[in-house]
Amino acid sequence: MVVSQSRIRPSKLMLYISLTETILLAGLFYAGIATLFYDKFPLNAYSEALILSSHITLAMLVGFFGAAMLAQSVREGIRSVYLFSLLNLLFIGIAAAGGLAFYGLLIPDYAYLMALGFFGSLFCTSSVLFYAI
């Protein structure tokens, strides 16, 4: 795989992918904050479970669009966009591992790992978005 600086700006597809992922990250943040209002586990009410499932669904969509952004960055061959996309996928993995550990073990310290991954992913995605504009 050869990544070079063959073009100056990413394509419109990269703009749309990074814009969609930024919007999904905003929804993921909103659902995550809404989930924090229900601090008793296991969840008993339908609305609590609905918010948690929307958080998990948005997290899976963010992972999918992160992989799509990485694939498109490899296709376009712009080194800085490739590095931000690769870091984005790494931060998504960190957030996913922190989220799985938090909800699986119910130890609140793993929420910080989830937050670190989220903010790293938000930084990388918005960097690609601003680069594509």
C-alpha cells in the first residue's frame, strides 16, 4: 500500500463520509449523556433500554463510517487524511473497548477510556472534515 500526497484536497465522498461521521458522533454523545442519567443497572424501563440501544447502535455506525473513511483515504492517497483516518479507527476501538468493559463489568473507571476514545475520534473526524472542506 503506497500512500502519497498525490492530490491537494480529498474528494466530495470523503467530505460526505466525514460529515456523516461527525453528525453520528454528535448523536452518540447525546445518547451517551442521556444514558448517564440512568445510573441503575440493570435497566428496567423501556425508555432507558431504548436510549442505551440507540447509543450502542450509533457506536456501531461510527465504527462502520470510520472503516469507510479509512478505505476512502487509502483510495485517495493523501497521507495526512490517511493518518487521521487510521488514528480515528484506533480511537474508535479504544472507545469500544472502554464501553464494553464499562457495561460488562460495571466499573465506572472504564467510562474515562470510552470518553478518551470518543474525543480522539471526534478530533480526527473533524480534522478530516475541515481538510475536505
